[in-house]
Amino acid sequence: MLPGNKSARGDMKHKPKKPFVPDERQETVRKNIISVLEGQPLSAREISGIVKIPEKAAYDHLQHIQKTVSRRGLRLIVAPSECKKCGFVFEKREKLRKPGKCPECRNEAITDPVFSIKSI
């Protein structure tokens, strides 16, 4: 740096960034989701609000939970999405995420799938 020049950032006051510290959790996110779903059926949006994670992350965790709960004698139950206009039910859908459009009427008003965990 040349004498008389100001710092490379100009006159802006520079505060050092504080390191990111995640919230303290007693159990893992997936265990938390499983315990929440054992008590009641919820949509991914509701799960994300309770567990305090993004909705997209809730869907990702649900995919893993679906594979692993069977080892514990449990099963992830998925109540399928339904078109609000024509009543079409997305029963054969394998993806856990909410569909974009109804294949019958092309309407985008679709209910969220609801998830719960039951004993086998």
C-alpha cells in the first residue's frame, strides 16, 4: 500500500465477521423430525416451522427418513396431494414434494402432501 492511500476498502468501517454458531440441538434433525411425525401428521412446511429448517431441507430429510425408519419397525406414511379444483389425487406419485400442476385440469392449486410415522 502506498503512503497516504487509504485502505483497499476505502473509508468504510470494517467489522470482523463473527463465526457462524449453529443452534444447540439435543438430537439430530432427522431424529427430531421422526419424533414430531410420530405424534401427528404434518406437511413439510409445518415440519420446517417446528424443526426450524428450510422446507426444501425437510423434503430432503424425509427422503432419508423414508429409507431408514423401517429398521426401527416404523413406516413413513404419505397422504398424497390433491387438486383443489377437480379433486385429482396424486396416489401413484413417488416423489415426496408437492406437484406443480394437476395432470387433469392443469390447475396449480394443489394441497401439500401430509406425512406421519406409524408402527408396522
